[in-house]
Amino acid sequence: MPGMEERREDLLFAALLIRHAIVDPARVIECLDAQETALRTQSHPVPRLGDLLVRRGYASSDKLGTIGANSKA
């Protein structure tokens, strides 16, 4: 499960994605909400933001990599 540092990194990453118009803000929020739900329900493992965006088809690993994403997808 992502710890506090990973959560902070994902929130900063979300802000960069939105600021640079890499991913639609609604899609970013949807994935952050999915993370939050997983955290509340203690689902394991909780996916990182980049992983969720790629799995759902909202961005490619290459596109996320343009701003230094640390996505495993």
C-alpha cells in the first residue's frame, strides 16, 4: 500500500499532469478517487497514479515518462 510519501508524490504528479495538459483533469481525479477508495477499503496493493492512468487507457507509459513518471505499467 502506498505510504504517505508515495501518496504525496502521486498528488504532485497529478498536479503536473493537469498543469501540462498531459491527461484530462477528470481522468486524473477519477484515478485519484480510485486510489482513495482502495486505501479506505484496505485493498492490496493500491496502484500508483501512473499505473492506473495507463491501465485505464488514459495515457501511455511513454507520454507519462515525458514528465518523469515512475510508472511500472
